[in-house]
Amino acid sequence: MTNAGGPRVLAIVLNWRQPLVTLACLEALRAMDGPAVDILVIDNGSGDDSIAILRESPVAIFLEELPENLGFAAANNIGLRRAIAEGYDYALLVNNDAFAAQDMLQKLLAETRLDVALLSPKITYESDPRRLWFANGRRHPLTLDLLDTGKDELDGPAWSQSGDVDYLLGTCLLVNLQAARVVGLLDEKYFFYFEDLDWSLRFQEAGYRLRMVADARITHRVALSTGGAEDSPQRRYYLAYGSVLFWRRHRKMGSTTSIILFRGLSAVKMVARLMAHGRFDTAHAYLRGLRDGWQASN
């Protein structure tokens, strides 16, 4: 596979036990307008029939099989290192449950600049493409919390302008590989969640910009990669784990007192809500995540 003309782009898609969903993602990538894109699929230790199915993909791909699930950051870094080593200009990180619009890559590339490290399309729900999942990422100056994402709002004029943002999410990112060479790759201490927010802050600390491109679009089949449940024990564990790593590392950018109060109150509310709904296993997983994240950040 080769890219004829224009910047060289390697799309990186992780698969974990969802080969049919991944194939649909690949079909959308193949259908994109613009420069030809090479596609690397990394099977993240599925241990099922994923490899056999992906080898029969009608979309031409590079396929790499990992012996175990390394998590989002470490597995994507394998692809990013390959993209850098092979001289690509950009990497396109795409969740396997996200499906690019035909003109998405063209719209993203039109907004690239030397000082822009990451670009994201507007992300909507696959089940209702009029409804936003992510369209902005502002940072609270004291707590570092992610604000004003547009989540669950109907798309409209308020979300029609492209612009610089504080945070971008890893659902779909066009990565300026020259910037990644300077700042480094995703932090592999994060298994799932918060590695994208961490990367966002690290790029900004190094003087790079992050860009939300409003007329570039992708739809997201939300929460499939963690079992489809918003409050699954696995999801809550990794959210808690990553949150402690993130806030302890970046607390100098906000107010330490505000962060401690905010995170403490959030933890109490989360545990209370889960227990009130009888989700004792999830509450326990959440508390274990807080503990393990604290230990890992020491």
C-alpha cells in the first residue's frame, strides 16, 4: 500500500474482540476522500477469532497481533512508533467503533499547521447523528475538569465553528507526528481513559495547539469497547485509576485545594450513586481504581 501524493497518513485502529465492528470502521476509512491512507489494525490480545476474520478483510490493511491486551495507550504507541519510523507525516487514531464521514480526512488536513499537534472531528452518536458526543473541550482553570463538550446536545449553529480547544479525546485524532517526536507518545501508565487528556496538556505545555474541526465528522458507537455499559466495573475501575494519575500529575496547572475537594466530592457522589442503585461490584471496582491509581502515581 502506498500513498500517492499529499501527506502520508497511517490510520491506526485497535481491535479487541470486535472484528465485525472493526471491519465496518475499516470500510469507512477506505471510503474517505483525499490522499490514500494506509491502515494498521492492531489486535490487542483478543484471543478469539478476530485475527482470522481480520485477515479476510476486503480492505487492504497491515495487521499486527499482540499476545495480550496492552491497553489503549501502549497499543496505539506501537502504531505511532511504526508511523514515525516509516516516515509518515500524520497518524490517524480511530476507535474501532467510530465511523468516519467520507470527507472527514480532507476537512482535518485542511486545518493542519506546524504548531497544531492534534486535530479532532466533531463526534456524534451513531444511533442519532444529529446528537453530539464531543464537539469542544474546555478546561476548568481550577479543577482541570473537562467542560463544554456538547455531549447529548443537538448539533446546530452553536457548534458550527472550528477552533482551538484545551482537550481532545482519543476517539479520533489526527496526530502531527513531528509534534509527537518532540513531546513524546501516549503515557503507557494509563490503560484506558485520561491518556488523551494527559497528552493534550503535554502538547500545550510544549507550545502546541489542539484543534476541533467542526465540519469534519465521525459517528461513534458508544461504549462498546468496555462492554457497552456506562457503569460496568471495568469502565469505572479504569476511569478512577486514570483520574488519579491525571490529577496528581497535572495539579500544578490548577489549584491543588480545588482539585482535592473536587475529586474527593466526585468520588463520594459516585460511590453513593452506585451503591444506591445496588451496583456494589462497580462501587468496589471504582474504589480499587482510586487506590491503584494513587499507588501507581507515587
